[in-house]
Amino acid sequence: MAKPELISNDFFECRAAATYLGVSESYLYRLNRNNKIRSYRTDGKLHFKTDDLNLWLKSRWPVCDFELHVSIRQQMQNIEEGRLKWKKS
């Protein structure tokens, strides 16, 4: 299975957006259907703006937890891209 990626610097495709938020795709669709997260349709596919995803995350967690979440996501992305290696203690 191909790794989900950003559509552009500002947009995620659905699977990547769900991964970024740490939720299932079906839950992301439900959030969108209930107008909790805005989506944009291109060629019949939903795309999600990074800023909208971050707003939803901020509404879910206190600021310190949100910043921790973003930091962890960035570290995981670095590891997946081979820029960092797991260190054994």
C-alpha cells in the first residue's frame, strides 16, 4: 500500500489527513459530514486543508497537549523519511 502524502503544501488527501489527526477515515468523514472539519472536493475526492486540521486539533486538546502532538507527529515523519533513527536505551 502506498504511503499517503500531502497533495500540496497546504492540503492532505483523506487517508493522510486521518493519519495526521490520529483518527480513522470513517471518523474523519463523520467530522466532515457534521461540519466539524471543512473539506474541499477535487476530481470527486475530498481534500483537507492543513490549517483546518490544526484548528480541529487545537479545539480537542489544551495548548500544551496540541504542541506535544505536533512535535510527536513531526518526529514520526522524520523517522519515516529516514532523517532520524530510533535510539535504543
